[in-house]
Amino acid sequence: MAAALFAAERGLSCIQIGNSGGLLFASGLLDLLGVHPVAEGRLWRSPYEGLAALARDEPDHPLARVDAASVRNALETFVAALGSAGLAYAPLADRNRKVLTPIGTVKTTFGVPRSMVAGSYALEARPPCLLVDFRGLREFSAAQIVATLGDRWPGLRHQQIEFPGYEAVPELYAAHLARALESAETRGRTIALVKPLLGDARVVGFPAVLGLARAGAVHAAFEAALRIPVFEIPTMPTSVPGLRLQGALESAVSARGVQRRQQARVRALSFEADGGSATLELVGIPGGERVLARAVVLATGRFSGRGLTADRGGACESILGLPVVQPDSREAWHQRDFLDPAGHAINRAGLSIDENWRPLGANGKPAWPGLYAVGSILAHQDWMRAKCGSGLSIATAWAAVDQVARQLRGNGAG
Amino acid sequence: MSPVLFQTALYASLALCALGLVWRASAWFRVRIGTDARAVTPSRRIVALFRGSASALFSRRLFAVLGAFFLDVLLLRRLYTNEKLRWLAHLLIVVGFTLLVLMHALAPIVSAKLFPGYQPTLDPYLFLRDLFGLMVLTGAALMVLGRRSARRDLTQTRDRFGAAFMVLLAFVLVSGFLLEACKIASPRAFYRMTDQFIGTSDPRKLAPLRALWASEFGVAFADMKRPIDPLLVEQGRKLNSESCASCHAKPVSAFVSYPLARMLAPVTSVLDEGHAEVWLLYLHVFACFLGLASLPFTRFFHVVAAPISLLVDAAARDRASPGQGFSSAGRASRRALALDACVRCGICDSRCSVAPLARYLGNPGLLPSHKLLATGALAGGRLLRTGHEDEALRAADGAFLCTDCGRCTSRCPVGLDLADLWEAGRGDLAAAGLPTPAQWVQARPALDWAEFLQARSGLHDLYDPDASSALLSAGRSTFSRCVQCQTCTNVCPVVAHSIDTGHGIDLTPQKVMNLLRLGLRDLALGSRMVWDCANCYQCQESCPEGIRVADIMCELRGLSVQRLGSVRDWKAPA
Amino acid sequence: MDFPGKIETQVLIIGGGATGTALARDLALRGVDCILVEKNDINAGASGRNHGLLHSGARYVAGDRETAMECSGEGAILKRVAAQTIQDTGGYFVAVQGDDERYIADFPSLCAQAGIAARAVDPAAARALEPELSDRAIAVFEVPDASIDPFRLSLETMAHARSLGARLMRRTRVVGFEREGRRIRAVQVQCGGEELRVEAAQVVNAAGAWARELTLLAGTPIEMSYSKGTLLVTHTRLAQRVLNRLRPPADADILMPGGTVSIVGTTSTPVNTLDDVQPTTADVDLIVAEAARMLPALETMRYIRAFAGVRPLVGSAGFVDGRAISRGYALFDHEDQGLDNFATITGGKLTTCRLMAERAADLVCRRLGVTRPCLTATMPLPVAAECAWTEPGRSPREWMRSHARDDTLLCECELVPGRAVDAIYDALRAAGDTPTLTDIGLRSRVGKGACQGAFCAPRAVAHLYKRGDFQARRGLAEIIDFFGERWRGQRAVLWGEQLAQAELTEALHCGTFGEELRGEELRDVRMDDAPRAAPNAGPAGKASR
């Protein structure tokens, strides 16, 4: 998505293929770099300083290949595009922020939606704070968060209320609540239930259900009515912030003229030998479709996104069968301990690239001059442990699109 | 023909027709379709009629109604948008017949008043009469041919005496042409006329006139010498212009009857002898009266009911939500009206989304034309009589297969609110103990159905008899990609709005998928979620793993009917 | 757990597997007071890591007729007295092209000699009933195999024993024996950091694979070797019946219907240690390749879990082929080793656990002078409500039958309601225990479905916080432990769709929740260079932020 966005912003005609289902699992937070080295579990206040250390220690890491200015530009552009599509993020500072998680841990991240940023401030200042919970929202327990953090945050309290209109419903789902809160009446009733419980709280947290398409307005309405800062806490996937992110990106990308083929998949991808253009055969569209492109950006993700697939013999790249850097045997893929600090070796598997973001073929040379690879499909990174997922996707997309533009202008390497 | 006889027959037919109309129309206030109609008395419905009409006419909806009158009733606009050929045929019939009635049948009170000096034997009336008659015949022929088209071979066109009435109509027209032909060719009529207006019927004296009339007016004198002397014809012309021309134009313009008369020339004398004119007249007139009297009792009552239906529809459509503005009394009457206003054109059938299933399942009961008749049969109690169980069950199944897409309603040329009728019909079916699957499945909890299936199959828990089949819901690979992300449930509008647990859903899409994965399909088959599913496809389109959730729900519904259907051990009430 | 300083009983049973629990029940039925100590939880050893196969015995007719006949007889008894734990699915023995023809030819008569009903079935007919069978099957026999839920069996057996007066001490480890002459006077145990002494007239070592360690501790060593067996769990159930390979027993011969899944295995690898025995990718590959010859679908199947257990093989200290050793059980009275009130019962199969317990109980009762007869062959095992949640497919049915508004599903994969978790939790608390999420997982289907705990662990923990059962940071620790336990089973089967699932899980638990940092992030929260936000000057209405 980021690649499509950046390409469109540069005026390159762009068609995006494949569904954005992976975004549904997003938490809405944009990670740049939280932990490095992964094995030590060292946290960074300034992700840019962390990136500098990363570049020194792991020169093969994809983020090591993007200079700081580009990273900054990429993230700013991305966040601005989201803002233009109605999803506002807190301004990006040079430091990481901390956010509460539903199980009571604290997450290091970089880009925080505006509806959540008051929580980051609250985590630093630790004022008296109320966490509101809805009966029936199963994966979220304000009691748990308070219990887990309570010794470090004495002013943290929790209260459970009924969600207006859903009193008879056993199980609540975040997306439904978010939509319901877009109605002024439901909002009013919710606020009426929360107000008397505020006590001396100077900030109040909710699970992330404050609106779906009109999240900004709902959040603002809550703050106006409760007269104190309000923040959202990310919930388990599929979460409303993930839905918002998906919606905003789809809208931003479409608004910039990117054609989308959401239900399609690439059946075959072939290249002209002289590097002229690539042909993509699509399935999933009635009658099929064929796309001709001068450059192709592979941003297909890892195993859960089906960019990489694995059988008992090994991992391979799904569309072209590009060589995948990976441990020699499956026994080495995963540690015995799930939370082993070193992380699992298979997470670092992926595509190797040259300095121009082109994945290498079997002969160690770029597979095709116009083929680029970005994001989590790249080797030598463990985004889940380093907390750099979004940054990885966005920054590498930026750098690769930059390269694409150069190629199309004729300045790029062959 | 004796005026007394004529008058008597006329008034008798009119009276019968009027009585028939009243009787038929009364059904609109008596017949109860839909459970909400049970509570409404006929008098309330009549009152609602007056109130509704008043409110329609004394508001801006009057314009909609007037517009509908001109465009839909007179010019048959809706028929035009559906089938142009049929529209043409119908227009021919309507226009031809109306004008024929006005100009010819009602000549003494219409044509004579409008056109002083009207004589039926003058132009343009000669021409017009034949033209109108031919229009009707042509239109009727086109209609009959159109009905034979294969596309609508399943359409329910059965009605009372419909064919007979068509024959009667044809008879009226044909007898009319014949009558005129006879009159044109008849020497006896000639002599009668000359006797009355010239004073003689002596052939020798009338020789010039005879010559003219034989050569240009088609009279078939048996004793006419051929070739006819043109000088005589010229003499005759002079005489004609003095005595006859004021009432008689050359019948050549009667372009149907005149050739017919010429064809009849050889047998004219026989016809004359046999007073063909007379009995043809009697036949023609009495056929008309028969048609008039019997009109309310046949499908051609639609000439009254259909325009009313179109006007009512115009009055209804102008409201924000069509049909919703009607009180239950109004709706009840409108449904009963629909039974009469339906012209059996079959356009609804040709537009029905599930029509192909009629052939595939061998149950034409799902076609709108059949459903309309079934609804009527149910309301009249006929469906509930012993011996009609099969018909009743097919009607119920047909009602179920309707997807409520509304195409039949939007296309109906006579403006019937079919969508409302189907909904009401389903309520009546349920009340009669013949609920649609969505109703009878949801009448029992899912677990009961599961236990029923277990008992029937005798297989232990978790056994899936379809494991090797191509069924989506049994296939291993269907669910192997599910990562339990709950996206399907989160985007499901049915779950979002199911806040009344008394009547709400019992499962969610994710739970249904998991039950299937666990091999517990029996638990899912009878669940409310499966039957409340709106088929919106949000789940399937949003699933990040491409699992065909909505398709599976459809399949489960089909399987339910198939496997749970035997519980519907329905007997007609004693 | 509250006990007085000195604990007394007639019989101390060590080991809470199938045998130990059956023994406790047998003795309790005979009116003998007993205590069962278990260093972990019920069925922590091989009893909880097997196929769940109630053998007809046909597998052993060729090499081990005694075991075959024991299985046959015991199978019939268990089907009568413990019907609720058994799914009488029936079984097939299937030979495919290339298998030993002579074995196939001898099979029917060998079964007959052992008194096992084996009926020949036409392979095409068999395939009609079991569509996943390979079309290269050349011979099929039908046998009375069945599927048994070992957890429910042991849990209900123990519940019955306790209702008759027996006591259970979980997480209680034996650390020493006090010997006096030819008798053990007391046994030293460690429970939750506390040292306790149990005085018992008789001590029975039913510790399965750990039996040897205990005999060493007692000074009466026995010879034993260990064989690791790995089993795989499929995502969905493939077959209705038990499917056995018709050939001399080898690896990956058996595919069990495990309720809503299928369990396929097993292997036999010699191991030297009992600690941290886990399935390897090599084990998994072997099983898949071999079993796929009988059921080709296994080649492309999604597996959700692999687990490994250690078989105690009594007899030779070292061995080459574990399969050649008898699967029969061994009962040691240790009298020739200088103890008169010690006994060890080990080896054997799940199917024969009742018989093993009976023999051990007979010995013990003889020594005690108790003459009441064994009742376990006829006395039905009562259903215990809180133990029924292990039954696959039961919780969806129970929940759909009726549930209160607040009784929501905590595990979506297996549709396990909150009240199951509550019932188990409360039952354990009532017994004086501190229930963990892992305990709940063992006694229900929570975490056993497709997500393997990724989603249900957080839900269950949230639920327990809401109930007030969990406090402070306990939930975080529980999630980490529970999921860690589930992980041990998953890592060897992570390819294809299960790898995609695991990646999503790691993205959630590590990427978002940061569990691998174990809460260390909290220490770093206050950042000195961060502008302190005034508490009521949040983003609302302030453009600059």
C-alpha cells in the first residue's frame, strides 16, 4: 500500500493487486524501531539513534539501507496521506512513544493515532486515570491492565459499563461498537454512563472502539463531553484501528489514482528478456486480466500474507520462486522457547536484495531490472522482535519507489 | 332487430355486468391476504378506500395519478418498457376496441352527437370501423402468438373462461365483418333501401343504380349481366348522388368487409335466402351482450381492475416509501385487487432471479405467476383442502426460494405490489402451518435440529457423511486457512444488529465456520445465524484468507431444506 | 494446599497417570485410605501423550500375544465401565502395496488365536466408508478398536477416588525415602517450596517413566529404558475409524480419530533423559511420509500440533529396536531387594491401566491384610461434570443448549464457554489448589484448537481477571506459560498454513504485546527528554500537539 501511495504521489501510474487483508491485523500503531539488538532486548528512546546502531551492527538489515532523511520523509508522507483520508496521527517526533496493550504490557512504537496519543502522555506522567471496559468485550479487560500495571501506576483505576443498546447481547465485537458510537444517541448514552465514574481522573482510556469511518469526530466528541483527554487502547485483531488503517489507505491510494484489483491474485509473472516490461496474469477477475508494467514492486509479505510459503522442505517465494535466504534445515527454523530472546531464525528468512532494492535470482544477480522487493518479505530482519514492522514497510517502499522513478526516467542501473 | 328485444337484452347484460362488477369488486374488501389483514373488517377497508382516494386526489399526488392515467392506463407505458411487441398488440386491442365501442356500438349517443350527419355507411366511418376491427383482431392474434413463446411455457396463465372469452371477442369481430360483408353484398338489402328511399324495388327501373352498385358498391345481384355497361353506371351515379350518396359512401374503404363481400358474392343469394343478415346481426349483438355480461367473471375483468391498480400504484409510489404509507386496511385491499388486476402476462416470470431453479428443481411454484395464484388459493381456502397437500407444499417451497429481489414488482405492467404480496403470502403460509424454511427452521433451536439429524442418521457424533464430497461445508481445504481473526464476524451487519437475544442470532460466522471445521455441521444447519444471513457477502470479501464464508452459508441453507425438510409432516387441517 | 505437618495414610501412590489414578480408585473402592502425589499434573507423562487408542489388541497378535489378549479383555471392560470416555469407532487394519504379504495372510488366524474379532473387508468397500484411504490398499480387516480420552479417564477416575476419600497432592515431588529396616517409614515430598513428610503403610511407585528414578532413590533400582514417541495432531478429522497399518509394528502405523481432529503416529526413538523431550522436525517428517502411504491426504494436511511422550520399557537397559521389547507391564514387589512395603508398577499400555492397577492393588491389599475384592471391572465410572469438558465436540453442544448472557465463549476454535473455565477453576480451588491456565487447558479444549492458544489465552485470562481470580501480574505470567507450553507442540509442525497462523500469533504476542520483553518495557517508560504533558492539556483543542 505504501509503495502504491508513494508511486502515485510521484506521478507514476500505478496498479495495485491483491487484497489488503494483512492490514486488518494491524494495531494502528506505526513502529519504526523499538528493540535492537533483538537478542538483548534493548529498548530505544530515539528510533533514529537505534537505526544508526542497527546500520552499524546489521548492515544487511533492510532498514540499514535507507538513510535517515528518507525514513523521515517516508513516514511523514505516509502519515500525511492517512490524515488526508481522515485518519489523523499525532505528529511524529524524534522519539518513540509507549502505548498500553490489552494485556497490560507496554508497547514501544513511533507513530500513534491521535485517538491514542493521550495514553502515551498518560503513561509518562501517570496522572489519576480511569480505564473503561465494556461488559461483553471478551478480549479486553481493564481490570487486567490495571492489575498488571497497578504497582507502577497507583492512580490507575478501572470500571466496567454496559454498552448502550447491547445490554442483552452476550458477546460484543469491536467493529460493531465502533459503528454504534458514530450515532450521537449512543455516544450520549455512553458518555452519560462514564461521566459519574470519572472521579478525580484526569485522563480516561477506552478500548479502541471510538468510531470507525468517522473516528476523529467521535474521539473529539468524547473529549469535548468528558472535558479531559481521552485515549484508546489497541485491542486484539481484528481491531478497529486495523479496519481504520485499511480503510484510510485504500481511500488514500484510490484518491491518488491508483487502480486496484483487490480480489485478484497474480497467477503468472513474466518478463521481457530485454527488460522492457513485465506481464502479470491475474486471476480472480471474471475473464482474467493481463497487466503490463515497466516496474513491479513485490510487497507480498511473509507467510501470513502468503508472500512466502513453506512446506516441509523449505520456504519459497510464492509468485516467482525467487531464492529465499533461510536456515539449512527446518529444525533450525524455530527456537524451543517461544519467547526466546534471540527470536526465531525463520523470521529472518526472506529475499535478498541488491543496493537498488532488486531481489536476487538464483545466480546472485537481480532477477529482473524492473523487479523490486520491499517490506517484510525481505531477509535479515525480524520485524516482530525489533518492533520495526511499519517502518520497514514504509521506508523500504519509499526507497524502492525512488529507485523505480529513477529507472523509469532512465537514470537507474540497467 | 326488434328494439324491445334489443333494449331488454342490453339492459339485462348491463345489469349482469354491473352486478358482476360489484361482486368482483367486493372481493377487494373481503378477501384477506396476510396476517395483518385478519384484523381488518371490510367496512374499514371501504372507509380506507375513500379516505385514501380523497387524500390522493386532494393533494399534489393528484398529478401523479393523472399522469399515470394517461401514460400507464391509456398509453401502457409500463408494458412498453417491458415488451414492445406486446405493447403494440395490447395498444392495438385497447385503442381499436375502445374506438369501436365508442364509434360503432355507441353510435347513437357518441358518433351521432359528435358528428352530425353520421351514417355508419359513410366514410370515414366505413374505413375506421374496419380499421378498428382489424386492429383488435391483429392485436389479439399477436397476443395469442406471443403466448406461445417458449420463454414463458411455465407461466401460469390458467384462468376462468379466458380462452372462451377470447373466442367470443374474435367471434364478435368476425361476425361484425361478416355482417357488414353480407350487407354490402346483399341484393335484398339493396331493394329494401331503394324501396324505402326511392320508392321502388323494380330491377328494370333501378337498372342504372343497380349497375353502379354492382360495379362499385359490391352488391352481388344474381341476375346482373356482365360486363356492366359503363354508360349505365354513369347514369346510376347521377341517381345515386341524388338518393343514396348522402348516406352511402363506396364501401371500398371498408377494406376488410368489402373484399369479404366480394368473396361472398357467389353465395350471396343463399345467404340472402337464409336471412344471413338477420341472424348474423343477432349473433353479433348477442355475442356483444354476452361479452358485456360475462366480462366481470373472466380475466377481462382486468380492463377494470388493471387501471385501478395502476392508479393506486401511482398514488402509492409518490410517497417516500412505496406502499409503506398505506394503512393495513389499504394494503389488504390492494392485495386482493392484485389477484384480479393480474393480466397473466408472465413478465414477472421472465424477470424472476430464480426462474432457472423452477426448471432445475421441477417446481414452477417459485415463479411469481404461480405464487400469485397460490396466494389467492390460500386466501380462498382452496390450498388447505385435503388432496391439495402437494400443491400446498410446493407453494411453500416456492415462497421460500424467492430472494425478495423485487424485480417482479418493479416490472409489473399493472403496478401490482408483488413484494408485499409475497411477504403477506409467507405470513399466511406460516399461519396455515406451512412456513417457509427460514421460519420453520428458526422455530426450533439449533440443538434440537442437530439431535433430530443424529437420531435419523444413527451415526455417532462428529461423523460427517459428506466428508468426501465436493461440498464446501465438508471440505477439508475450505477451512484450513482460517486463522481465527474474527474479521467475518466483525463486518457482519446481521451480528451488529442482533441485539435482541430473544429473536437474535445464536451463532456468528466465525462460530459457524469453526463448527464446520470441527465436523459439527449438524449444529450449524439449524442455526438462526445461517437463516438470518443477509447474503451481503461482506464476510467473504473481507476475509484475509479468502475463505468462502457467504457461499458456505448459502450451501448450508440448501442442505438444511434438504435434510431437515422431512420433518415437515404437514397435513391439511381437517 | 493446607495439610497438617504430618501426613498419614495407608497407601501412598506416587504418580498421577492412568495407572496411579486407577490404583487410587481401586484402593478407595476397597476401603483403603490412600494419597496420590504427582510432581506435575494428572497425565503429565506418557498417559497424556499417547494416541488415545483403546487397543483391540490386534496390533500385537504377531509378536506379543499376551499383551494382545490383555488389551482385548481390558478394552471390553473399559467400554462397559467407562463408556463416557470412549468413542467406539471401530478400526481397520490396512495394508498397502509393498507391505509384508505373509503378515497379511497370517493376521486373521493370529487374531482368532488371541480371541480378537477380525473381519476381512473388501478394500473398495472400506474406501467407501473411509474415503481418505489410499487407493493402493490391498487388504483391510475390521477390528474392535476404539478411541479413548485419556484425560477424561484419569480425571474422572481420580474424581471418583476422591469422592471415596482418596486425596490428591498435585505439584508434589518425592525427594527422599526414609527407610527403616525392610520398610519405608515415610516419604519426603516437596510441595510449593514446602517440605512435608508422608507416613504410609505401603508405598506404590506408579510413576511411569520416572519409576526408575524413584527406585534408585529408594535403593531398589530396576532396569528400564526409554523410548520417545512422537504424535501429530491434524487440523480436521480425517477418518471415522482407527486406522492401523497391517504390517509388523513400525513407525507411523496408526491414525486415530481424536474427536474433532485426527492423531497420527508414532515413532520409537531411544532417549536417555526424561527432561524436555520434544518432537523434532525429523520425527514429524518421518511420520508424515510413512503415514501418507496409508492416507495420502496426510501429505498436504495442516497439522496444528506435535507432541512427544516417553515410554517406559522395562527390561534391558539399552536396546536397539524399542519395538521388540514387550509392551507388557511389570510389577515389582522389591522384596528381593530388601523392602517389604514398596511396590513398583510400570510399563504397560493405556488400555491395560485398570488391570495394572488391579494387580498392584491386589499386592498392596495382601500386604495390608485387606480382603475386599477388586470392584473396578464391574463398577461403572461415574461421570464428573467438571471432567467432561475434555470431550471434543461437547462444549459447543452444551453451550448451544443453553447459556446465560455472561457465559460467553472464551475459546472460539473449540467453542468452550466461560462456565467450563469457571467450573474447572472452582473445582481445583475447592481442592485447595492454585489453578493455572495450563491446568484449565488440560481439563478442557481451551488451546487445543487451530489457534493453539493465541486468541483464547488472552480471553481466558481477561475472564479470570474479571472474575477476580487473577491479581497483579499473574495474568501475564500465565499467558506466557500457557502459550509457551502450546508452542512446544507447535514448532515442529510449522509449515504451510500453521506457519501462517504462528506468524500471526507471534505478531500479536511479541510484535504487539511484547511478551518476550517480559514487561521490562515498563522500566523504561519515563523518558527524561520527553516534554511532560500537563495532565489536562491533551490533544483536544490544541493544534500544536
